Amino acid sequence: QVQLVESGGGLVQVGGSLRLSCVASGSIFRINVMAWYRQAPGNQRELVARITSGDITNYADSVKGRFTISRDNGKNTVYLQMNSLKPEDTAVYFCNADVQSYSGSVSVSRWGRGTQVTVSS
């Protein structure tokens, strides 16, 4: 069993910064892609940023230049540094990871429960 736990969300003013963290725990052999998604009320969940095991990154156009995704493989942790926050960034942010366990050869997708980010205008 693998669990993902997000932290670092909160209330911030326009232009402020937050850093989200997501820690994966359990029987983990390898974590391939790690990503951050977000979902605002009434909207579909959307990809914010992703990072491969080789540190190749991709960002949604709406966050390019403001957000930075990174990972610490030794800690099984992915981060999302969010700068110059805007009200439209308000959402629940979810961590996602493709995880391969020691007991299995197939990677499975795991989700955290989410952390709320609220940007006040």
C-alpha cells in the first residue's frame, strides 16, 4: 500500500507564495512521474505541473513562469513552489504519482487527498 500526503496549503494574498509538499510512503521501488493537479469548485481537475524521474518538467500555460515543480527522490517527495499567486489559482491541489512497488512490476497511479490553496484578492 502506498499513500500520498500533501501539505503546505493555506490562505495567501495576491502576489504571495506557497510551497506545497507531497510525501509518498509505503513499499516503493520506484516513482516515475510525479505531478500536481488542482480542482476549483465546479471545475474539472486539471494538470498543473509534472516531473519525470529524469527531472523533465511540464507546466500548464496558466502557471508557467510562476510555479516550479521539483522532487527529492531520497525522500519520495515532490514539491510545488508557487509564486506570484493569483485569485484564479484558488483550488484544491492534489498530488499524483506513478508508483512501482517491490512486489509488483506494474506502476499504479496514486492520489493524495488534496490541500486547499486560497488566494485572496
